[in-house]
Amino acid sequence: IGQFQVIEALGTPSLTIPYQVPCHHNIVMSFDVAATCQALAFGDSGGFLHIFATDENVIFNPFIEETCLADPVEPSQNIHIHDFTTPYAMVPMSYPGTGSLLSDWPDYLCEKVYRKPKPIDPEILRTMKVYQNVGYAPNPHKERRYHFPYILEQDGSKKGRSNIPESPLGRADDPFHAIPKRFRKVDLKYSKLGLEDFDFRHYNKTHYAGLEIHIPNVYCNSMIQMFYFIEPLRVKLLSHLCEREFCLSCELGFLFHMLDKQKGQTCQASNFLRAFRTLPEAAALGLVLAENEENHGRVNLGRLIQSWQRFMHQQIHTETLNKVAVEEKHEAGEKDEPSSSETASQHSEDPEKTVEPKVEKDKEVKREEPKAAKSKKKKKKGKKEKKEEKESKKQAVPSEQPQGSQTEQPVEKLEVEVAEQPEEPVLPQEEKEKKESSVITEIFGLNTVTTLRCRCAQENRKQVTTTLVNLSYPDCSPQGINKGPTPVSFVQVLEHSLTLDQNTQAWCNNCAKYQQHQQSKEVLALPDILAINCQLENPRDLEFWKVQLMLLKQKEEGDSVSSTSSSPIPLPTATVMCRYGRKCSKKGCRFRHEQDSKDWLQDDLMKIHMDDENDPVWIPFGFKVQLLDNGSLKIEEYSDDEPVPANPDPNTKYFELHGTVSHIKDTKGYGGHLVSHIKVGETYHQRKEGVTTTQWYLFNDFSISDVEKEEAVRFNLEWRVPCTIYFIRRNIKEHYDLKVRNPINSSVLSDDAFLINPERRKLTFSPLTTEEQPKEGDIIGLDAEFVSLNQEESELRSDGTRSTLRPSHMSVARITCIRGQGNTLGEPFLDDYICTHEQVVDYLTQYSGIKPGDLDPATSNRHLTTLKATYLKIRYLVDIGVIFVGHGLKKDFRVININVPKDQIIDTVDLFHLPRQRMISLKFLARYFLKLTIQSVTHDSVEDARTALQLYMKYQELSKEGMDQVRRVIREMYDFGRKNQWKITSDMGEETSEDSAVAFL
């Protein structure tokens, strides 16, 4: 209708006249009163506004101001077409009718984006000292003050994206980074769950297991993978077991067993590195690094891994050593040992033998001296004794003796003096000489004879067995002016290193003084695997590699070289430095000058462009080694694609490239890291993938990818430097027994040889009887407790979130196993406390129940034993196929560092869990389903294992009614927990002691 009336609120009621709003069949939709109460406004559906006021001069706004109008637009001036001084910005632009301008940016590009704060340098965090909540640290001077790189990181938290943590191998890659992605170091990003939600399979698409990097001293991961893929060594270590507590051979065998069982998942070498850190020899050699020493580039990883390899060869040799009695017959009346030619012939009779005992300890061999030399020796010996008597008398007066007269004798003198001692006569009958043989000497043993020859014709020979070959590089610099460097092949360098002839200063008993000796080597027997240390530790050796790569590049591009590859190797003494040095002004001087080698190297390297994909290959993929009759050695390249002759020469062995270990010098990753390229054979593919093939793989910790074989020997030398090279004998599996014999049997369950406190121990379990021996499919309840060896490292970001830099390092402290069937159901048969030799930072008594005195060998009355002894018991139970029941077993087995198949694990965390919901604690499950109160003060592993077993039996009881009933009960539990905020309440009920006692009946 559109009518309204005006009524006085305080006046007397009277008849009012209605007013009509002329809305013309429209509906009044809105109404408002002016702020001055002088006007009424009505709005209708037709879009009209009707105003009723008291008078004509209506004031709508009590605060009246003058209206501000826009500035008038000045008309643009005309521009002449030939005017070149007026800018084009003066020309007005008309907007197009359709489309958009280039300057019309979308909204997401016009949003305000706040720059993230620059991360704090780890060196500052390491050296920072906190005083009154303020941290102080010295300036590392790595960059200029107040300079901030303008880098905007992409936000990866949008919906629909993968939840893979950022990593140098993944997102945010620098397009100008010289190192390819597959070679870069992979950093772990920790979440609230640690590493449980980290997608390791994103970096490893193969069936082979990688090694994690969150524990100290993981620089040896590349060499561990190299050892694992040597089939004879893997089989020998898997079959090895001894009684030493910290045996690296045993720990490697356990680790190799884990690598065998895993398919694409990662493993951690925590137990092996724990034993490695406890060895004083490793710490004395500088092989045990501090917590962050490896990540800050304070060590030379190339030199370190070669020292680690040398130490491991010696350590495994000592641990797997067995003495073999070998009978040797001597002729009647013979007193001297056989000559070197006879010894060489004895060792070269059957070099193709499968397992050949090799001599490890040094054995002195002397040739028969003439009578004149012996008489001369006796005279000099008498003079020497008289001289020593006079000197002993003079020592009574200290002032008469010069201060520097007493000097230490070098090692060479001590060795020669031992060689000159008269030998005991050999009886003319059969005697047994004990020779030492081990896994290392059988596989890597290289028998050589070192000869020291003095000027007086005195000759000493010493037979040794080495397991490593250190490359010795010759001098390849130009032999004169206008001459290029000498190309040398890798096999020539290897031959030169195996039969190295050099001059050395040593003590001669015949001359009774230091003399110049000529040292020569002679190879008696070749190993089945050649382990080669590149030793690129000084600029001269690194320059040698660069020169050879440059010469190969020139040869491929068609440039002329100074000589052919078959030229003889010049020794370092072949060219003599000019006595005048840089001041030499003689034209055509035939001596070498220092500036010659630098000038041609710099000029030629500037001309040659090295490309990673097209770089020449200097290391061959195969070669053959032949022992000649005269004791010399001959090495020739032999392609790995060519077949081995059907009837090979017994003095010839054929080798192929097995793997390389490289040092990746990543400037963005501080000191870099180590990677390995390994040729995986048919036996490994057969076990993992069920196919018979060979393939090269790149092992970059837990990142594994298949590569071409040329990549294994293509070294950039700027960011990738070779460390070690392995050549393996072709068809090596035909010469070894590759059957693995499991040394772990049922006796480990009752073996107390590793018990630390047998007198003070108090048994908290009943051992298994003969009738109770576990069998395949038996149920066993298990729980483990841990202590912390270091605190968790985390940082607080500017937005208030917490980021974990390094998780706490946990060590197992107690392992309990209880019976899952029989009359003694629920009784523990294993309750071991683990003694640790490392410093414990936190015993976590509230969560573990472990007190400081429980792990102390001097005061503990617990069943205290070693980790190795308990590990063997768990390993035996896993091997026979028992089924473990527990709560959170995934973490338990991870800290124990053992691989258990998924079909042998029943975890109550997963049984009572709904997808995409929180995990339920054992305490809540026990109170809700079993009406038991556990973990009231501290945790107890026996109680937790027994409770987990009861929950499993409750689950079996519910599952008899169908899985729908199980899901309904679990859903009700989640509803109850959310209602009570997952707190243990009194209305959940409590089971009596009698009910708890009969819970297992």
C-alpha cells in the first residue's frame, strides 16, 4: 500500500492522517531516518527513493563540509611527428575494448608476500652460549653484514601436493648448481613423528636397501655398500660369529643380513657404528668423528675413507684369523730357507686355487752370503762391540757428549736389523709351520717380496702380504722445451705401483751406517680382488689425472699429442730440474724448469672444454694380469665384454671393474660427502628381483638410482674426485663356496657367556625348558625400553613453529620377551638389561623405568649383559619364524636395529586403530578394554609386554563375532576417548586383582 503515519511519542493521542508513498504498484523495501531526524526515506522495489521532510531546507548530515571535487584533467598537448625529444609517456593510451593489458597482473601476483627470515648459520648455533635467554656467538665472517639474498621459496603446503620433505634431490633446485641432483647430499627433514612419515621410496625406486644418515660417522656408508656387494666377503661375514663383544666382522654380518632382507627400504648401521666408536684403535687413527665434525667440512673425506678401508681390512683380518698348520719338508742338512726363485715358483704353481692360504706375518728371506762377507761381518761386529763399550764409559760424563748425538733410529733400520739376526738351525726333519689365513687375505691378499740391496752387495728380502694397492704416479711433465706431456695409461700406473723400484735410505749392518738402498718389489701371487687407493691428496697427483684426461680429450678431438700411449713410464728421477731455475737463459736447455709444467697445463686446460657427458674415460673396465717366469708383471687392457678364454693360462688372471668410491665436493653442503658406483651382479638381482642381469647403481646413502657404466669412471675432478677403485676377478663365484651357513642356533637363548655380573644378578624371569623351545608360528610378547645418548636438537622459527634438526639418539637398555602359549602363559623367559659403554644423557626413568644404577656393571643386580648377546637371542627368534606381539614394535625393532618381516609382527597400535585417526596409548587401551591400571608411576617392560598380549587375545575374542563388530567397538572407543579428551577416568572401571590373575586362563 505504501502508507505511513506520524505519531507523537510524548503527546496526547489524537487522530493522525496517513501519508501515501507514491510507489506506483511497487513494494516498499527499505526505510531509514536521517541522522538529524528531519527527513524520512523510503525505497521501493522499482529503484526509487522517496523523501519526506519537515521543510524545504533539510539538513541530512550534522557535520557539513564542503564537497571535494576531483582535479580537472589538463588537456594533453599535441606532439609533432618529427619531435624526438618528447617522451612517449606523454601520449595518452586508449584502453582496448576486449582483452587485457600486459600490466594487468593477476591477483596472486599482487599479493603482499613477507620475506622469510634467513636461517641461522649452523656454526653460530654450535658455538652459541646462552646467557639470560640471550645467545652470544662469534661472527664466523662467512658473508658481509646486513646482506640478505633475495630468494623466495615456493610454498609446498598447498592442497593436493605430495607430502615429501624438501631435499636437494627434490624441490627448490638451483638451476646453476654444477653438481647433478643424483650426486648431491640428501638431507633428512624431521616431523613430529621423526622419520616415520618420511618417504624414502621417493629417492629409491630399486629393491636394494639404502643406509640412513642421521647418526654420526656415516661417511663410511659408501664403503659398507661396496663390501656388501662383494659376494665372497658377504658370504664369509654372514657365516661368521665369535665371542667378542665389539666385533666389527659380526656387526657387518648382522648389517648384511638386514640389507639382504630389506626390499627398497632403508637400514641403519647404528650397531656397527656403535661397536666402531668403542674401538680405541679407530679413535687413535682419527676415524671416529665428533657429532657435527663431518658436516662442517673439517676433515678430508677422501683421505679419511682410504684410512677407514685400510683399518677395516686389518680389523676384519684380525677378527677372522685362523691358523692353519702346513707341513713343509726340508732336505737333510739344509739350514737356509729356500731362495726367492724357489719361493716364487711355489706360489705360482696353482694361482687359480679356490682358497689359497696366504702368509700375513712378515717372513725374512736371506740369500746365502759368501764366506769372505761373513768373516768381514764378524770383524766389524767385534769392532762395533768395542766401540759400544767405549761409548758406554763416555756416557758417565754428560758434559763430554754432544746434545744431539743420540738420535732415534727409523723403522727401516729396525726391520733390517731383525733381518740380519742369525737364524736358528732347521732340523733335517718334517716340521709344522703355522701360517695365518683370514677372509681378507683369501680375497684381497697380494703376496709380494720386497728386496733391499745396499751398495756393498748386501741383499735382504722380505715376504709380505698386503691387501691394498696404493697408486704411485710417475712424472708426466714435458721432457723439454716445445714438448708436450707424456700420456700414461691406467694399467701402466698400476703396473708401476705393483713393481715399484725406488731408492731409499736404510741402515746396513754390513756397512754399520746408513746407506742408499735400492728397493724393488716382486709379485708372487695375485689376489682375487684388487682394492686400489687413488691417493689424490696433493696437487701433483691431482694434476697428473687432469693432464691424462686432457690428453685423452685432445686425442678424441683429433689434436696431435707428443707421444703414443705405449711410451715407457718416466720415473721421477728421469728428468732433472735445472740448477738455475727460473733465471735460466740458455736456449734449448734440456733440463726441466718449474714454469714449463705450469704454462703448458694452464694453456691447454683453457683450450679444452670438459663436458661431463662426453668426458674421456681413463680407467679401463677390464684388464688382464700375467705373471712372467722371470718374476716380472705384465698388465694389459682387456675389455669386460670379451669372454674369458676356455683354457686360460694359470699365471694369468682377468679382472673387471667392480666399483668406485668418489668424494663429492659440494660447497653448499660444507665438506661434501661420499658416493659409490657399484656393479651389482646376477646373484643379487636373482635374490631381490628374480632376474639374472647385471646393472650399475649409484649409492648416495639412502638414494639409489641405476646409471650407465661410463658414469662410474667419469670423474670431473672439480667436484668429483676418485678415492678407491675395486677390480674383481671375472667369474669369481666359481672359485668360492657361496653357501651361507647361519651360525646362530638355539644355544644363544641359554648362553650366559656375555653376562657381566653373574654373582650379583637377580633373575626376574624363568628360562625356557627343553619342552618350551620356540617353534615357527609361536606367539611371543615383546617390549623394549630405551635411554637417550644425546638430546634432541631443534630450533624455534619466527612463526612460532618448532623444527627438529637432529632427533635424540636412543639406545636399547632393556628387552623383555614373555611366553604366548602353554601352562606358563604370560611368564617372561627373557629380561635382559643392556650395558652401554657410551655416556647416557637421559635415562628417561619416567617412561622406561631404567635407573642409573641398573646399567652400571659395578653396582647393578639386574641380569646385565651385552647388546650383542641379546641381539643374537632376538635374531634367533626371528630366524625360526616366531610371531612378536607388542605395542609400538616398529620403533622397538628400529632402535634394536634388526629387521623383522611384517608377517611376524602383531602390533596392538595397528589392531585398535582407525584410518586417519590418532594412535591410542597402551595405558588407555588397557584401561578401556581390560580394566587394568598400568604405568601408574613408571613403565615396566614385563607389564607392558603382558598387557599387549592380553589386548591381542581380546582382539581375537572380538574378531570371532566378525570384523563389523570389531570396527564398531573401536569406533565406540574413539568416541569415548574424544568425549573424555583421552584421559583415564574413574568411570572406565577397574579390574580386581583376581580378575587380572585369571585374565590369561
